[in-house]
Amino acid sequence: METPTKPRTSKHISKSTSPDLNALEYEIEQLKAELDALKAEHSSVAEKWGYPVQDAQVVVKNHIEHLHLYNETKDAAQLILGKLAEMQAKSIKQIHAEFNISSLD
């Protein structure tokens, strides 16, 4: 059988152990200054890229869509090169060399 636990009681913080109010106010001011610097950097990056910084999910979604388009285009090109190699009785490697296409295995 479990014994009931005693409820926690808050201890009185003596003046000697309490945080220094001036130190806390100084730390708050430092954090505000850091926040302002980060906001300025954010604005600078947004201006540099010519558009507002987008939500990460939007950026990832766009990147994935571009990767799909790239892969579809690459697959179509490889299909055409394969047919060309077949028509000329050459290997894909020979066709790549003929057209100066690097092999991206």
C-alpha cells in the first residue's frame, strides 16, 4: 500500500538568495537588444532574397515540387537517350560521351 506524499510547500526566499533585480533588468535589456538585432537580420535576409521569408513548410513543399519536376524531366531525357542509343546500336555510356553528358549515378 502506497503512503500518501506530503504536499510541497513553497519555501520563503530570503533576501540574500533572491535574484538581484538590477541584474535581471540588465539581462532583460540585453535580451531585448539581441531580439532587435535578430529582427534586423531577418529583415535584411528577406530584403536580400527579394521576398518575405516564407514559412518553412511552404519552402519545403516548393522544394519537393521542384525535385519532382526535375526527376520527371531527367527520366524523360534518359528515356530519349535510351531510344537514341538503341536506334544507333550504341550504349547509353557512349551516347552520354557523344553529347558530353556527365553520368550522375
